[in-house]
Amino acid sequence: MRKAILAAGAAVAAAALLAGCSSGGGSSSGASADHNLSATISYAFWDTNQKPAMTALIKDFNKKYPNITIKQQVTPYQNYFTKLQTQGSSKTLPDVFWMNGPNFQLYASNGMLAPVSTAVDPANYPKALDELYSYDGTQYGVPKDFDTIAVFYNKAIFDKAGVAYPTADWTWDEYHQKAKAISDKLKSDGIYGTASGLSGGQEVYYNTILQAGGSIISKDGKKSGYDNPKTIKGLQFVRDLVADGSSPSMQQLSDTPQDQWFINGKSAMFWSGTWSNAELLGSSIVKDIAVAPLPKGERQATVIHGLANVVAKDSKNKQAAQAFQNYLAGKAAAEIQAKMGAANPAFNDTQKAFVESAPYDLNIFETAASDYSFPYPISKNTAAWNKFENDLLPEAFDGKRPVAEVAKELANKMNAALAKE
Amino acid sequence: MTTATSSAPAGAATSVAAPGPRRRRWTPTRRKEALWAVVFVVPLLFGVIVFYIWPIVRNAYFSLTTWGPFGGATFSGLNNYEAMLADPSFWRSIVNTLIYVGMLLLGIPIAVVFASLINRPGLKFASVYRTAFFLPYVAMPAAVAMVWRIIFNGDFGVLNYALSLVGIHGPSWLSTEWFALIAVGLVGMWISVGFNLIILSAGMKSIPPEMYEASALDGAGRSRQFFSVTVPLLSPSIFFVSVMTVITGFQLFDLLYALMGTHNPAINETQSMVYLFFAHQQTGDNGYAAAVGVAILVLVGLFTILQFRMQRRWVNYV
């Protein structure tokens, strides 16, 4: 205890001293350039696959700030936000932590987050991501990485079924025909044309809804888009894939997750994001994998989502926490992440290393982001209506109830939830 | 071995601490004894109050509140209970939980039969069998669930492969309504049989061998002995096991969660009461979750009282 007080005292004294010196030094990194800052802070995240990269980042950060100790807190995603909410209610949030789109506004609107420092230049990141992490005109999160969606496909299965590979400008119909042809031809091997995640929107149905010209939520975040006929068309497309056996059923996808179908050579196509890269690189089919853009409906579309690093407003070592956040916001940190293939970094023009980490064409994801991406749908309490999506849409995809009927019920429930925000 | 005897010491201790009017007057020795009783009971009592009684009280209070995302509970009367009673998934979760409890109870006769087989005099490797039966109970539910997920997998599972050999096309066991509940119940039975078997075979050991000798002289065969000697004399153990089974059955969560996951299309039709509690707690609806918690407590209490009432009819204490 006493040691901590002494250390804090020393830090303050040193800060005062250095502030005097650095003002004349022309330091470009802004207000808090005190490299003797001494503190212990926590950094919370959920993805164990990215732990090596996070460790590398901390090590690199400590070259500049040797006296800041950073403790990593890894919590599996399923419990991550429950834990954060509990910590938030007792004002013991980690000093720096990962944030995602669906949860961001909840934390920002409840005053849990500190605004990003002026040392961070928003122009360094895609605009959609800066907007995702701004609330009431203030930016609270520094974009860490981003992901868009494309189609990974297994060339060996296409060859076996005698179906031509996808082209860059293919349409919904072509995609559906190929999937169906492969499912029919290779039925005896138990191979499906396509298998993708249907238990959340990001991988498939948010994209098909946008491709059909529909929307999930209105721009002001106040009204559901699920009763829009075009939205329903996007959902119907997914239902049709399941209905004629182009894709495994909801049950089959629950028993065996989509990535397992794909990497075990039991499905020819797999809609997924950049986060699948690390897993696919390590799989036995890596030589056969190729990437195609998402097929076109009425228009070409993908959702874009990314994580951000945020600082807790009640952090006891806010200076140190912000120093780390500023470091994570920088180009060097982005390049380390990219090189380790951990994630597709958000910092502009640092994605090259990530694109080069795979033998297949990851550049398609980058083009998608710049050419036809739509912001990930969120509101102040996204989790409330995400639950309705998860409860209701499986009934539509499995054909238990007509798609239009389910979509309308979902719209009503979602509107009721949005009205309460 | 039975609940009756295991609760006796605690009752005796408290009656020493608080003597009735018919007792002898306070002598220094008695006073000292009472003091020691308090000293021994307080640490345990402290734990019970802090970790059981207090949370129950708090939970009951929280069930009358509405929560903000980051704490800040505001009193909202019986709103949560109204919402709960009007929620079809609440009633479905009761039905599911009762079916699961029923399946576990069906496991008790199985455990009795296996226990009597293991306790046959002269059986070789009895301890090996006992260990084999008990292992599922001590294994981690998450690990157990992983193995059963593979067995029950609709497309690549061992069970459906076996069924396909006899021409049956099996369902996706863990993600189809009703089948999922049965599958979870079967795994639950498999686990609970091990625990019950250990309790029951200990109970069998306390049956005096003379009983069997006497009944043999009267001309009773093996099966007659089982039904007329073993089962009646084992009834206190059977009673204890069934009370425990009902309580653990009502607590069904980890097995269900690990077997089915959160994104299962059949989860809404299969969830147990504790799972419902969890689902609402996950979305920050803590008041509603607390109300479900109270409902679980009330139901477990009712069933346990019912069992204690009924035991008078069929349990023999010798």
C-alpha cells in the first residue's frame, strides 16, 4: 500500500518535472508524453487467439513506458460483457478494454467511458468505425481492427462436383445454383454447397438484407427495419438455401458449427469475416481455399464491424491507461497485429501485412470495406433486440413459420424495445 | 446415513443452547457446555447466513426491483412476477424441469438394482464396478458434455451411426424440440445413477445378514428377498436419494448449457428454470431473473415438503 502511494507520488513529481521540460521539446504525441509514468493497469479482452499479439503489443509499449505494468485479463466472449457490466456497476472496470459495436452505446450513454485523447487522429481509420464508436458527437473508442464479410470456398470440392468457381461479379442466383448443384451432386458424401453462421446476423442475414435493399434498423436507431418488404426478401433468400438443402439446417449448424463444416471439407462455401483467417490458415484444407466477394442481390453489400480499445472513465490510472490507448491507436501497434495475422488492423494502409499473411486473396475484404460496406446495426441497447432475432429467426429459417410473419413479429417486438431506450 | 440421522446432531446442539423450562437449572457445567456448543456452531452458522440465507433474502428483494444496465435497482413492486406469470417460456421451463426431474427419479430404481447386483456376496472386482459407476459423477460436467455432444451429433454422431446400421435415420438429438430434453435427461440419469448407487450400496451394507438368512430359511428366493428384505430396509436410503435427486434436478443448468450451447434453435423449448434465470441475467434483466430464482426456491421447497409428507407411508425406519 505504502509502496503504491510512494510510487504514485513519485509519478506525479516526475510528471510535473517532465511537463516543464517537454513543452519546449516539440513532442508530437500531444499532452501526456511522460515516459517515466509509473502505474499498474489492466487490459481486458476476450480472444485467446489474439493473446500472443496482445503480449507483443505490451512488450513494445513497455520499451517507451518501462514503468507501466499491464496485466492482461482474458475472459471468454460468452461471459465477457456480463463481467464488464458487473464491474461497471461497482466502478471497477478494467483500465483499458476491448469494446464491440453492439455494446458500445450502452457503455457510452451510461458514462462508463473516457473520451479518446486529442493525441488520436480519427482520420487514421475508416469513417464508418469512427462513427460506430462516437456517441453524441464525442469519440470514445479507438478502432482496433475491422472485418467485412466475403465467401471462402473450397476449390477441391468445386472440382469434385464439376462446378465452376465463383466470379467476382456473381449474383444471388448464381451463388444459389452452385450451392444447390454441389449439395445434390455430393449428397452421398454428406457434403453441402454452403454452410454459414445463422445464429447471429453478421455472417449472413444482415448482409443479405442489405443486398436486397432492406435495412435492420433506421439510421437514427429508433425504428426496426424488419417489416420492410426488402428486408423480408433478404431473409427469404436464406430460408430458400436451407429449404432446398443447399445449406444444412439450423439443427445441423447447431450440432456442428459452420467453421467445422468448412474446414473438415463438408461444405464448399462459407460466409465469414477476417476473424476466420487465423483458423483457416491452421486448417488442413488451407491449400484449397480461395475467396470471392459476396454475391450481388439488388446491390452489392456487406456489413462492416470492428473492435475498439476504450478507457474506463473511472480508471484510477487514467494517464497511464490513455498512454496505452494512444499507443494502441498508432501505426506501430497496427502493424504488429497485422504481421501476426491476429486481426485486420483498422489503421489506414497498415493492412498490407495482414493481406500477405494468407495464400488466398484477403484483399477482397479490404475492397469490400472501401467500396460497398454498411455500418453494423446498433442502438443504445442492442442486446435487447438481438435476443429477439436469436429467438425468432430460427423459426423462419427452419420453415416452422412463414418468413414474413416472423419478420413482422420481430419488427413489433424490436420497436417496443427501441421505444424503451 | 439418512437425512433424519444426519440432521439430528444439529438439532441436539441447538436444544442444549436453548434449554426448555422442563430442563434442569443452569449449573456451571451446563453453562460451559452451552458455551462450547455455540463456539462450535457459530462458524458454520456464519457461513450459512452469509452464503445462503443472506443471498436468499437479497434475491427476494431484488425480485421486486427493476435493474439498470450498470446496477441501480429501483423498486417496481410485483411487475417482475406479473411478467413472469404471463411469459409462456416460464411455464414451459417448469414443464421441462419437471420432466427432467422425473427422468432422474426413474434412474433411482435402476440404481437400486445395480447396487444390489454389486453388493452380491462373493462378487469379484466390486470396487472396480463401483468406481466405474461413480466416475461420471466426479467428472467435470463440461468434459462429460463434450463427449456426449459428439455421441449425439446429428450428422456425425456415434448414436446416429449406430441407428443407421439398423436403418433408422436419427434426428439431431441436441437441437430438436423434445429430443433435446430427452437427451439431456439421459445424460443426467447416467451421471446421477453413479452417486445414488454409492449411497444405496452403503445403505445395503447396513442391512443385517441375519435378515437374509432368516428369509432364506422361510423359503424366500433371490427376487423375493430383493423385494421383501432389501427394498423395505433400504427405504430410508432411497428416500434420502430421492430428495437429493429432486433438488439437483431442479438445479439443472451446467449440463444443459454445455450440451446445447446458447445459440441452439431448440433452446427456448428445452430451457430449465435455472437456464431461464441465466438467460435473463445475461440480458441485464436481473429483476426478472431474481423472480425466477424465487420461483425455483418455492417449487423446490414444495416438492421437498411433499416428499417428507409422503415418506411416512413408505419409509421403514428400523
